Amino acid sequence: MRMAQAERRTGTHKSGRELRSELNDAQLETLNELERFGWQLKFVRRPLFQPSIPVVFDGDRKHYAVLEPDGTLNEHPAFTIREG
């Protein structure tokens, strides 16, 4: 029998300022432009032994994308976000 994977989310949410502090200049520049169109930085994924992945959502919360290290917007990341 497989053990259920433990939930890694802590339930505490970082402020927008704390999340933004994890972005580089190129990502911040892109985020500033996206915010003009209603997008928001919602969280930053931290996969083990890999760079952090900032995730942004559109104003309607229907679409999400990743801010790549070079500041480009990846609207088709290699993972899905569960609803909840």
C-alpha cells in the first residue's frame, strides 16, 4: 500500500513584497507590465535542486503562466496547477 504524499504547503502565505523579493530584475520588469493588465504573482514554486518558478495568474484566475529567468512569459509550463 502506498503512503499518501504529505502536503508541503504550510498554509502561510507570503506577502506580495516577499514574493517579489525572490524575482530577478528581468522577471520584475515583466511582472510590472503584466500587473497593468490584471495579472498577479500568486506564488513561487521551489522544486528541489532547481531554480525557483514564479507563477502568475490573470485577473480572471482562468490562466496561469511562469516568469522565466530571462523575463519571458511561459504560458505553457510543464506542470499543471490543481484547483482548490
